Amino acid sequence: MSLELVTILDKDGKAQRGKDPNLPPEELQQLYKLMCATRALDERGLALQRQGRIGFYLQSTGQEASHIGSAYALQASDWLFPAYRQPGILLLREIPYEKIIAEWFGNSGDTSKGRQMPVHYSFRQANFVSISSPIGTQLSQAAGAGMAAKARGEDTVFMTFCGDGGTSSNDFHCGLNFAAVYKAPVVFVCENNGWAISVPNDKQTASDSMAIKADAYGMPGVRVDGNDILAVYRVTKEAVERARRGDGPTLIETVTYRIASHSSSDDADRYRDKDEFEAWKKKDPIARFQRYLKHKKLWSEDFEKECVEGSRDEIAAAVKVAEALPPVGPETMFEDVYMNQTQHLKDQKKYLHDLVQQGGVGAEIGHFPL
Amino acid sequence: MALKEFKLPDIGEGIAEGEIVSWKVTAGQAVQEEDEFVEVMTDKATVTITVPFTGSIAELKCAEGDVVPVGSVIAVIDAGAAGAAAPAKEAAAPAAAAPTPAPTPAAAPAAAAPAAAAPAAFVQSSPGKVLAAPATRRRAREMGIDLATIAPSGPRGRVTNDDLTTASPAPAAAGGAAVGGHSFPPIAIPPAPEGRTETRTPFRGLRRKIADAMTRSKYTATHFTYVDDIDVTDLVKIRQEAKAAYADKGVNVTYLPFIMKAIVSAMKKYPEMNSSLDEVTNEFVVKGYYNFGIATDTDNGLIVPVIKDVDQKSVGELAAELQDLAQRTREGKVTVDDLTGGTFTITNAGNIGGLFATPVINFPEVAICGVHAIKDTPVIRDGACVPGKKMYLSVSIDHRLVDGATGAHWMNVVKDHLEKPYGMLLG
Amino acid sequence: MTATNPQAGESKTGTKVMTMLEAINDAMKVEMRNDDRVVVFGEDVGKKGGVFGTTMGLHEQFGENRCFDTPLSECGILGAGVGMALYGMRPIAEIQFLDFIYPGFDQIVSEAAKMRYRSGGEYTCPMVIRSPYGGGIRGGHYHSQSSEAYFCHTPGLKVVIPATPADAKGLLISSIRDEDPVMFLEPKAIYRHAKDEVPLGEHTVELGKARIAREGADVTVLCYGAMVPVCEKAADLAAEDGRSVEIVDLRTLVPLDERTILESVKKTGRVVVVYEAPKTGGFGGELSAIIAEKAIEYMEGPIVRVAGFDTPFPYSLEHLYMPDPKRVAAGIEKTFVW
């Protein structure tokens, strides 16, 4: 049994008859701009890493429609439990570039005070939950948060992301199982980009798809063309509304492709087929949506410039500001371990302080093979 | 000098001032903690304040009859000589409140750790608790030192290994027995009286080491001394002959080689006279090797170089070795190897004078033999009184390990061999 | 010794300069040739050859049945590994980063570690779990943890941590041949920096034996993994102050070579225990306790630990978090003056 792939846009970028969601023009243009800005941000991130100015970067190239289209279906008060490849959501939720980029530099402008590797964001102001590296942990947390909101009679919806690799994690099973049993208001978005670093889908699962796994847990599963932003938006909106009504969770599989390597530490050319890559490049979500906008007469050269170069300029300016911010002080290492700093942490802070005063401690170590 | 200001305390219930009724001390006076200090009158009561810590009064800042506010300085006390100064931040508490096993003697420069680099003040947090690293404690125990009697020079009042090597062993400590017991505070020698002089030099170095060794020996081995006089008339003749025989070899033969051989023979009959007590394993060790130390006086003091394997050397060889040793000692070329491994010691004080002595055992050996001057004296031979030559031998023996009877028998053998030297050749 | 035709044949003699990465790779190649029960699996170990390259060439050389990629599931990797071991294989399970091992912790602690004991010896689990651990690569919270303490605290497991390429190879081969489950933790910070002569062919290093990395007289430094080169630099600094430092590279944490440790500590009378893991509850505490219990009378000074701080491993402040030569040297000095 194979789930039908939901699409709206055809290969020429026209909406299939009767399927156009007819979003307002501003929203359509906003979606386009968000995708362009996200790509520009990703380009800048990798460039900075290659220049050695930041230690690590991880791109969402090719998956802009998949995560922006889905998050777009939420209200501002809805929570996000992202994985680490959904930067467009930050822009959607209007996090300033400086704040995002300060996180890359891990300096005093970073919400997390330079504690985590780049792209492991946390933005409470946007209901964007702190990201961790272990795969899938966000899935059961989303279920739990959903259970809490439901118990309190609140209509918050929780959207969480994972990749195809994430479906093999323990938390995928626990998270979906709990969410379904408790009918939690959760939307599980599995961005199936075909590769878990170097492991392809056919090594990841023997199921016909990721979406079909929803069946085992007793929730609806939807398979959608991840590079068709309108299709993604539509199916996610339905799932969000289901959740908000109290009808429980949904698993959405967006079928997309990881155009870039897994991260700045990976080189996908070593294990991926060139033909496969080229085929997917032709299905680029931004190019497809551009064609759609053109049909709708919502695109122009100036608009393109605003979206692409405009974003690049804003990002460049933000890099300048963010990079110049002061580094975090050593004392910050001992904060936020607990709410109240314990005596042993105070002692260790003093010990380090004294050593730093004497000088020489903490010569640069470490390289960036990740 | 560590001058500490004494401020008029708030004697009670928030008084603001007090009148000095009478001083119980005078400037320059040495005082002990709790001595009467000053009588002060307030509008509530008249109280006698006692001296807060031991020291001497440096200065009285106000006179009897003065009315002074609470908190003003009324006297300055000198808390003690170098090594006993309490740091400023400790000023509030009577810093040297330590009880009498005083690691901070008020004025006892002789007992101070030598050349300590301005050690931090010793403040005992709880009297009786001594700070030291575990290895230091083990060494102290092995050396029989009560840590509580040591003036610590380490940070925060810690006893260091250096402190041990310069400290006096505690009187009560016996090998392997519990350390602690009775200990006396160090005694101070008051300065020379008015108009008379004295010289004081730091008590350290070899002299100090000798002192420590002597103390330990006397307080551990229970000494008894047994004396006998030896008719050496025949020995003198033999020695003359030997001396002439070896003269062209450049070897000066003294009486010592003969005495050493006699002692070895006696030890073979009474082997416990060549023994020691192993305090770590608690074993009585009877040695099958005979290494005799010869106590030698040098410009720097007493050293005891050792002649090894006396039983295996002839009188001539011993004589040569003794001569060589004497030479090297004069030249200061005695090695560590020369000074170790002894099983018995001979001390030769006869050249200076005297009849006999009570020598101190070279601990941990079991006995020491003093050899005294040969004197012309009347002797009884075949019922007649004739001129002869006699020599005293005094042997001090550790009564824990060897009884009087054994010592006496041993001496009889030595005496016999020396009085009839040819007997030694016969075995 | 020079390598004699290192490319050819089964029995090789001589040595070759290798990085620790290459040495680990070589160990697996040697054992996979030796013993067809040996299999290697984990995330990205096949075609990609591992995210660090430790399994490079194995898939090519030995095929899909002997070296294969798994789904993204530590629990699955380790549980399946236990099953393979029970069935008579010699599985080498790779966990991509030790930080990711927790979903599989149950299989390690509840199953692998207790298998022999609970079955009266009927079932055993000769599995090797290989995983890069430790900081020094700007990996932040989740690519830098030094969590060996959890495994040292689990009876039934052996814990091995090499510090040199030759030891990495020798210890890995011994671990593969060992009949008990072994956590083989690889100090990723020195994967490429550690470079030295490595014996070719079947080179083994006995588990449970420490190595005197440097002889000294005044103070003993106990360390393992990436901290060993740090301690060597610290010893150089201390030598400038006239301190002669003896460095003991533990190599195996469980079972521990107490004898070598105590001999050294009794000789010098001073000890510094260095570990990059968070100080509290770290393995260094165990070492300190053993010394305090069995060699207290030899201690001339305090038993000092130089460790990571009790915070999650930070990204930007990594260089201050990890013990570095100056901090270790300060620890050494503390055993003399405190």
C-alpha cells in the first residue's frame, strides 16, 4: 500500500485544477521571500564556515518549501519543536538576523551564551524550543507538551520536525505512540530528504514510506511533495486544524531532497549519485514557486532583487554587527547549570578565574572537522 | 616583633567610655594570657580586664585616671619574637591561645626552626590537632617524634619534613610505641644579667644532629655501664714489637687493632653483644658481620667512621685501615659509605685523661666500648706488688636487650684476650 | 624497524607511521581478515567509511555482510549487536559520537554487561562498542562528552581508552578478541594529531595494563586518552621548575592496573589525576580513592584532580573548559605547595 503523494504545483509551476489554495498575494510573496532569504542565510553560513570564521554550519538547501510551508500553517502562539534543519522558521517568526548569526559566532549576542554549536538555536520569544543534536528527542517532548496543553484546555498546537533518519530513533516510536494515545495536538513533520548523512532511505526503513508508519500508531499519515510549498502548506494546515479541534496528531512526510551535504563536515559527492542529485536540482522548490508567481503575475525582476539581493545585503550587515559583539566571559560557563549556582560551581568559577588571571590558560584548541 | 593594639572593649550594655582606674602591668613587662591587665570603671561597674594573649607590654597609651572612649587604643602588646607573630587579620582572637606544648614559644630563639623564611603565624584551629602530610606523619612516627612538639613552618601551621629533621625527638617516644605521652615545653634561657655578656649562636647543623642522636639513644636504650681494668703489661710489649715490625711498611700499629680482635672473639661467644632491635618489624637482630665504628673527634664534632668485617682482617690490616681512616678524616675525605653499616662502636677517650667513663651507645647498636689511657700502676703478680700497666675499658650496654651477667661475661673474655694476647692466636 | 612490503599478504612485519584513525582502521582490517565472525556496523560506516573515516575501505574490502550501515538507531545498533554476539559473532558496533549512546544505554547496561552473570555463563556477549569521545573539536554539548564514568560504573563492562596509535591498534585487536563486552572509547581530539610508528600485522596490547609514558621521580600524573599529550606538555612546563614528572597512561580503566599506579605513586609520593570529564563523579575520583586507601602513608601532599568543570560541555568556552597544559602544571605544583 503506497500513500498518494499530495501535490498542487505541476512541473511548470501551475496549480493543478481546483487545488490552488488561493492565498492572498502578500502571503504568496512573503512565502517566496522567506524561501529566498533562507537560502541566502544558508549560503552565508556555509561561506563563513569555510572561511574559518565560524566553526560549523548545516544547510537546509532544497528543503525551504518543506519547512517554511509547514510552519506557515501555525499561529504565532503555537509552539515549534524543531530538529536542526529548519532555519526558515526563524525568519518566519521574525527573529532578527543579528540574533541568528550571533548564535553562529557563539558570542555575547547569542541567546544561549555561546554554549552550543552553530544552528542549535533557542528562541523562547518565538516559541521555538531549544534544539539539541541527538536525533528525535524533540518528538516525544512535543507529544508531552501537547498533552499538557490539552489537559489545561488550551488550544495551542505543537509542530515538530525530524528527518528520515529520525524515524528510526527511539523517540519517534515513543513520541508518536504517546501523542496518539493521548490524542495530543501535535503535527509531526518528517522531512524525508532521502539521506541520513550517507545512509539512504532503503537502508533506513523497509516501509513503503515514512507516512505509512502513522498507521501503526493510529494516526493519519500524509505524504506530500516537499518541494511544493503550496501542497505542504495545505496538508499542514489541515493537520493543524485537526489538532486544534482536538482530533489528535498527524504525521506528515514531506518528500524532498537534501541538495547540500549533511553539514560543513560532510561531502555528499563521495556517496551520492550525480544523476540523482541533478534530477532533484531540477525540482528546486524556489524555482518552482517562482514559476507559479510568474503565472500569478506576482513576480518581477525588482521583486526578485528584493528577495535575493535584498536578503543578502541584510544578512551581510547583520554578520558585521554580530561578529563584532564581544565574546562570552568565562564566568558564563558556570551559569544556568542550575537555577541557583551551587557552592561547588562557585568554587570552580573562582578556580578558573584565578588561573585565567595568572595567564596562559586556555590556549586555542580544537579544529573544525565537523 | 608583632605589635598588637588593644582597644578598650565594650564591657557591657553599650557603654561609651571608661575610666582607667589602675594598670596592673607596666611597660616592658612580660605577660601571660589571663594575667590581670587593667581596672576600668564605667557608669555601670568597675571591671578588671585580663591580658588577651601572651607577650610583653610594649606601651601603655593612657594614664590612670584618664577617661577613654570605647574602641580607643589603650595599650600596645608585643605578641612575641620572630616566628610567633600573629597576622593582622587574626588580631581579633587571642591568636596564640595554644596551650603549653607551645609551638609558638614567646621568646625562645634557641628553639626556633633555623632559617625559617618568615613563616606564617601558626594559628591552631583546635588545640591538639596537628597538621602534617601523611608521609610526614609516618616519618615522625618512625623517628619517634611527637608532632605536637614540633614548631611547624608550613602554611597554616603544617609540620613539614624539614621541621622533622631539625626537631628534637619527643622524650616519651620509644621505637614502635605510641607517640604522644609526656612532653615538656621548651625551656628559655634568660638573657645575661645586667653588665654581663653572653654569646648566642643558632643551634643547628652537626652539633644539633649529634644532640638529637644522643637524646634518642639515651631515652631509648636503657644504658648500664660496666667497667673493668685490664692488665696490659704483656700487650704493651707485643704492641711494641708489632709497631717495630710494621714501621718500614709505614703503618703505625696502635692498641686498637688488638682490642678490636679481642672484642670480636668475645662477641663470637656472646653474639648478643653484636645485635640490634628492629623497631619496625619488632625483631631482635643478631648480626653475623662485625663492622666497628671508631668514634672520632673532628673540628666539627664527633663522627664515627666504620671499619668493615673486622673478623676477616688481620691486626696488620686493621692497623693500616685505621691509619688510612684517620688520615682521610683529617683531610675531610670521609665518605657516606665510611659512616654507615656499623654494628658496634669503640670510643677512644683515653688520650685526654680520666679513669673510665659512661659512654653513650651509638643507637641502634646494643653496646659501645670506651677505651681509656694506659697507666703505670702497681699490679699484684704472684703475691708481689710490682710495677705494671693497666687500662680501663668501660662498656655501656642496652639493658633491654642484654643483661648484666652477659655483659660481664663478655668483658671477661675481652679482658682475658688482652691480658694474654697469645690466647687470641690460639682461638 | 622498517616496514617490509606492508601492502602485501597476511603476515606483516615491521612498522608504519599511522595516525590513530589509521591504526584503528588497520586493527579492524587485521581482525576482519583473521576472523570471519567479526562484523562492523553503525551509522555511515559503510560507503562513507564513517564520519571520521575510521571504517574507510572496510565495506569495499569485506562486503555488505561484514561492514554495513544501520538505520539511525543506537538502541537498534546495540540491541542487534548483543543479539549477534549471543549467536556467536564478534560484533563491532560503532556509535557515531559517544554523546548519542544514550538511547542504547539500556542494551549496554541491562543486557550486554549482565549477560554472562545472569545466565551463569551460558550466554556471553563478546561485543566491542567503539565510539569517539571527548572534546577538542568545537563540538559543543553533543559532540564532546567524556562520559566514560557511566560505563566504568557498570560491572560487566570493560572500558578501554588508547592515547597512541600503536596502543589504539593493539588495544582494539585485544578488545575484539576479548570474551567480554568492551567499551572502546576513541579520543577524537587526537584522531589525526596522534601519529607514530605502529606495528603491522597482528599487534596486540594486553587489556588491564597501564603504560609509563614518561618516567619521573617527583610526582605522578595519571591520565588517559587526549589528556596524555596535554600532560606531556604540562610535564615539560613543570620540568622548567625542576619537577620531574612521571606520567602513567592508564589505557584500560576497567579492569584497572592498580599495581602500576600504586608503584608509581609510592615512588613519587605525589599525584595529580587528570580527566577532561566533569569533575564530580568522574573516574578520577575512583583513582583518588584507591590511592588514599592503599598509599596514604606515601603521600607528601594532597591528591589533586584536574578535571573538566561540572557544567555541560560549552562550545565557545571549550578552551577554558578542558584541562590544558598550564592548568595541569598548576595542579602539579599544588602537590608541592598547597
